[in-house]
Amino acid sequence: MIDWTRVNELRDEIGHEDFNEVVEMFLEEVEGIIERIQSSHYTGTYEADLHALKGCALNLGFESFARVCQDGEKLAAKGQESSIDLPSVFASFSSSKSDFFGGLDTS
């Protein structure tokens, strides 16, 4: 679910001191996009939103979340927005976030 190699690479790239700040920034971005999706009716932005979520997920090593976002992004690109399983996207983020913080000290 979490690519700990990527997490460690990110930590090494930006330094241990700035790691928490960068993680917080990525999580705020993801949560903002998710809140926008949950609180609004479809606005034609699913493809772009899911692409952005996927990018954040990959940066943080959230592999499973990135795959779910990619699946939704592909459906949106085909015009099949109604087939996107948004509850799975949201649940995947929640479980990935829990796994991330649960395993952060051991990585």
C-alpha cells in the first residue's frame, strides 16, 4: 500500500527537517481536492482532479491510492465519469494515510 522506498527517497531528497512540512503540504492539497469533489456536483474536472491526486499520491508513496486515482482518471478520460467509484477513492486515501502515519516511524 505504501512504497516506503519512495518515502525514504523523498525524506533524503528534501532533508529530514523539511519532510514533515512537505508531507503536510501534500496532504492538505489532497484533502482540499477531495473536499471539493465531495461538496460539489460534478463540474467536469474529475480527470484533472484525479490526475492531481495521483501525482500527490505517487510523491508520498501512496501506491494503492495512486492506482485507484489512475483508474478513475482513465474512466473520466473516456467520458465515463458515472463509473468512477469515488467512495473507493476516498476510502483508499483514508487507509493510505493511516498506514503512512502508522508505519512512518518504522520506515
